[in-house]
Amino acid sequence: MDETQIASLLKSSDIFPLPQSLKLSYGTAGFRGDASLLDSTVYRVGILSSLRSLKLKPSTIGLMITASHNRVSDNGIKVADPSGGMLSQEWEPFADQIANASSPQELVALIREFIEREEISIGGGGDVGEVWLGRDTRPSGESLLRAAEIGVSSVSGCVAVDKGVLTTPQLHWMVRAKNKGLNATESDYFESLSTSFKCLIDLIPVKKLESSKLVLDGANGVGGEKMEELLRGYLRNLDVEVRNTGRDGGVLNESVGADFVQKEKVVPLGFGVNDVGVRCASFDGDADRLVYFYVSSGDKIELLDGDKILSLFALFIKEQLNTLEGKLSRLGVVQTAYANGASTDYLKGLGLDVVFAKTGVKHLHEKAAEFDVGIYFEANGHGTILFSESFVSLLVGKQKDLSEGSDEYNAVSRLVAVSNLINQAVGDAISGLLLVEVILQHMGWSVQKWNELYKDLPSRQVKVEVPDRTAVVTTSEETEALKPLGIQDAINGEIKKYKRGRAFIRPSGTEDVVRVYAEASTQEDADSLGDSVAQLVKSFLGSG
Ligand SMILES: CC(=O)N[C@H]1[C@@H](OP(=O)(O)O)O[C@H](CO)[C@@H](O)[C@@H]1O
Ligand SMILES: [Mg+2]
């Protein structure tokens, strides 16, 4: 790193001092916090993205400004690697270090040490690093994006490209496509999704169901807007009514959206008794999560969460794979400790290979990539289906040899179309919704019929505010607490009191809370187990 580069970094970092008492961690899904405190963080992650692009050159890195399901006054930033997946976990400690550096001098020293260790060469002449920036609809997004641009371009030879307002999965998709040398604009994304969706519709053998309207809750965020764009420009015949678009004064994620619906299990704003029985879906604030529901009565809903979506996808994929001659592939599904116990029983009953990962899609993605076809979902609705490149090539080769219209040809064509429809980079509410819709039509199922695949065990989630959530340390599966000492024995004591009782605690990686999950054979029991474990958290850690 030469003197001019050092001077440039010192100068730009002076504009973005670290707010006092801010302690940041890259967490489950990037840095998050109150938007007014994040300029320096975003600027520094801009620098990191440039270094990542230089390290892996020639490659484009993505940088998304969003705080997903968090409140509107929060914001955050996460990095997409050239594959379109999450930033390699090996770089997270460096992200934490630079985000917390207390002075420009410390920041430069850390960068200097890191680029030497990683053997990154800066300033080779010409523009060699490229970072694509996207943001959700949060009002703070635009100024934070400017800070990110300054960070990116303060590394010599790197350019920032503002891609505007996007869903998180759109940016990941575009980054992946760009690095594969494919067309990578937003309209290419819409084109790819709509073409493969239409192909799957055409492959439905017998139309068993009159397609009925779907009502979508857009969480007053970017997802509703983009869904409308897709419907207007590419899928005119798809009957979807979008509510909570953010245009009618509604607030992002406030009593709306996938996180609210999944955690509270009540109707989002804008939905009610007139919608009883109608198929409805909710996106989260940056449209990487999808859940379905229908109103049963009053404000009560029947929730079809990520586990149910996973089960539907697994059934459909398995049906296609079974139609192929010979055993060509390994199909696996990945869940977390938050998966409803009934869903795991159901998936195992289908004879599927079920594996568990830690919370956070980066962990699930990694495990799913070990299969030829790996389906992963968090209960909250974040998930996708990964197809290995070799399996897709095998399918494409097979398609050429088979006679058009045969059962096997159709099954192969469906699998190829799914691999194009479903986002291979990251969970994507829009592409997930399209796949659910097509599978329901293929099966001839209503949302109620789909819901009957299995009955969820009653569960309860509680957030507990404590003075220091890092005092909770769990095992790698996150199902047992190692610290504070004694708390796990106390939790086990509570669990024992309930039929089919299961409960665990872990510190959230996106909010300043300890999360409690409880499951039991009745709702009263799940609530009571959740409450007593929350009480234990308070008595061991104190109230926040
Ligand atoms: C219980 C739960 O829903 N946790 C969510 C939440 O993480 P926490 O670390 O639990 O705050 O946000 C993550 C990012 O969206 C998501 O991956 C994860 O599943
Ligand atoms: Mg999200």
C-alpha cells in the first residue's frame, strides 16, 4: 500500500468517525443497527468489498444496504461474494475489526496488515475492482449508499456501481450472473423468472384447479413494489393483488410482513375477515423471506411457514427425481433448531436426508450445497433450492436424448426450469412465491389442502431484553446453552414438565435480545414453557 493510498484512506475515513460506544458484530446477516449510527460502518464495509473484489479479481462483489425485518429506523449492510452467496465467513473477523476501529490510524493499520496477510495488491493501474450497490426502500438508504460509494472508491482501482432500489435476492442474483458472464440486469432477472415460471405452467399435465387469486402483503417494502413490476411487465396473467405496498402511508415492517406474521401468528394490517380462507402470502422488508397464510377467523391465521414451503418443494422435487431412470442424484434438506418438530418428522417420513445447521442462511446454504439437489429453509421463510452444476449439466444432456413429451422428458424439463426459477444465490421471496404457485397448480391443491401435509406442533417465540446478550453461549447446534452456568439444567427442568416439550435459547445475531423458542403438544403448554424459560433468562442475566 503506497503513501498516496494511505493518505486517501486517512482522508476519507476522517469524514466518517466511529460513534462513541458503538460495538458492532457482523452477526447472522451483516451489520445492523440504528441507521443514524451506521455511516462509518457502511463506509468501512465499502472498503472491505473493494478488497474482496481485488483479492478475487476479476470479480464483482455485491453490497446491500438493508435491515430486512428490523424497524424502519434501523439499517444495515451485508456483502455478497462473487458466487452470489454470503461473504465468506473467513473474512468476518476482519469485518468486525475494521467496523470497530476507533481511529483512522487504527483503521489504516488494520487494512495494511490484512492486505499483506491476504496478499492483495492495490493500485495495479486501471479499474480492476467492482462493487455493485443496492438498497431497500428505507429512507436512510440513499445517504448510507453514498458512504459506501466513498468507501469503495477510496481503494485505488475500485469502482462502485449504484444499482438503485432492489430486493436483497435481486442483487445477489445479479452479482452471481455477472460473475458467470451472463446477462445481469434487473430485467434479465425478471425475464429469467417469468420464462421458467411459464415453462413450468406449460408442463402441468392436467389442470385440476381453477387458479384463484393470491393476496400478497408486501411489508410496505421493496418486495411489493418489485412484485408489481413483475406482474405489470412480465406475468400479466398471474392473479396477484399486492397490499401493503408502502404507498398508502403504511410503515415498513410495522404490524406487517413475514417476520411479524410468522412470529405473532396474527393477520398483518390490511387483512381481515373479508379474506377468510383466501390464499395469502407475506414478504419481509427486503424480500428474502416468504410465508403463506390464510385467515381462519377474526385476526387468527393458519400459518404456512418456511417448513411447509420446504415440505412442498421437497415433495415436488422428489416426484420429479423418482420419474428419472436410475438413481442420478442425492436429494437433501436442511433445517435449523427453529424448524417445527412435526415438519422434521414429516420430512424424515418421506425418506429424506434431513440435516441441521446453525441459524443464518450462510450456514444452511453451505450444507445444502453438499447435495446434488439441496433444499434449505429457515422456519421464518428464508430458503431456496440449490442444484449442483454437474447435476444441471447432466439434466440438460439428458433432455436432448429423451423423446419430447415422455414422462421422463417432462420431469427433466421441470427440474431444469426449477433450477432457473429458484434463486441459486440466496432465498428469494419472489422466486419462491412463483414456485409455490406453480406447484399448487401442478398438484391441484388449495392452500388448505397444502396445510394438511402435517399439523404443526404448537410453538412460542419470546424475545428477552437483557443487559448483555453475549453472556449466552450455546453449543454449535444452538440447542443447549453452555453459559450462563446452570441455566441449561434449569431449562431442562422446565422442558420435562411438558408433553413433547422442547425449548432452547440463543443470543440474536440481528437484534439486541436473547431469543427463546418453545414447543409442546398444546398451545397453552408451549406458551407456558416459553414464558418460564424467558423468566429463567431474566433471572440469570438480569432485565435489559
Ligand atoms: C429466529 C429467527 O427467525 N432468526 C432470524 C434472524 O436471526 P437472529 O440471529 O435470530 O436475530 O434474522 C436472520 C437474518 O434474516 C435469519 O437468518 C434468522 O433466521
Ligand atoms: Mg430479510
